[in-house]
Amino acid sequence: MQVLVRDNNIEQALRVLKKKMQREGVFREMRQRKAYEKPSERKNREKGEAVRRARKQQRKQMQREGLLPMPKPKARPVRDRTAPTPAATGR
């Protein structure tokens, strides 16, 4: 995994790295490996994950077919590029 640091901005690079690790499932795997998981618990967890994946896939298929309403798009805040950034103001 590789993250580029631009303009010596370590905070932004760390944020990007954390987001990539979250997407890859690294944090979830670390939490699971912290303690021993019995084979029966592992089987139950994997079965539950499979059920969740199947439900999600079925829900998305029904949305594509028009049987369920599509989810509302999340409103993303618009950043004003003309305003000075906190790094530029020295805060």
C-alpha cells in the first residue's frame, strides 16, 4: 500500500492511509487476530457475514429492478476553494 505525501502534509497522508486500510479491512482483521477465535465461533461469524452479503446483493438487485426505491444520495458539503486553509493561516 502506498500513499503520497504532498507539500509535507503528513496529516492528510495519514488520513488517506487510514481510509485505504479501512477499505481493505485491515483494522477488522487486526481486531479479529487480537484474541483466539474458536472454530465454532469462526464458522458462525463467517456464516453471518455470508448472510449479510447475500441480503445486500439481493437488496441492490431489487433496487436495480425497480422493486425497491433507490437510496437517497448523501449530501456532500461543498468546500469553498477561495477561503484560506488552516495550514495557510498558520493555525
